[in-house]
Amino acid sequence: MHEEQDQELELTSDLVPLFVITNGRELPPEHQYSHTTLVTAQEGAHAARTLSPEARAVMGLVAEGYLSVAEVAGYTRLPLGVVRILLAQMEESGLLLVRKPVPRVERADRELLSAVLDGLKTRFGA
């Protein structure tokens, strides 16, 4: 019986730090970050408040420029969901600047491109 209780504690012990990092919060609907969403530190944010060790690690990573959400997760070795919640908390506190990824380019119209090319050839002779 005692061995069964020890085994149960071991199974849940890995989840406790993640719960503590996120303060038990879920990702707010207005902060749906994709893998390629870019984040960087706001000016003066690194000296603003006392940060958790995880938030300090993120601030150290993004202090000099933009990183994607996936890169932050990779460097911090935290699950992507936890990183998204942490980033949302930091953005709400004014510590981070978040930039949505550049949308994919729509497929170019080949007929239009051919017409432009023909016009350039006619004008400049090629």
C-alpha cells in the first residue's frame, strides 16, 4: 500500500512545476499564439519587475531581438502550451511586444506575370 502511494506521487510530481509556472491559468482566447508568432522585450522591461525564473529566461532570450514562440519553447525546454501561457502573462504585464507572423503570400497569377513580362520586353526590348 505504501509503495502504491509513492508511485502515485511520482506520477504527478512532474506536473506540479508546470502548474506553478502558469499560476494555474489557461491561455486567454485573445492570446492565441501560433508557432511562428514573434516576441521581443519591451524597452525597459527587463528592469521593471521581479520576474519568475522562467520569465527571466524568456526575457534574456528576447532582450536583443525577436524569437518565435517555438524557438522560445525550444530554448527554455518548456512545453509549447506552457510557453504560450507564460508569454500571455508577460504581454499582459507590458513586458513583451508580440508581432503576428507575416501571412503567406498568395499564389501569383501566371497570366498577369506573363503580361507584365511581355510588356517589359516590348518596352525595353529583350
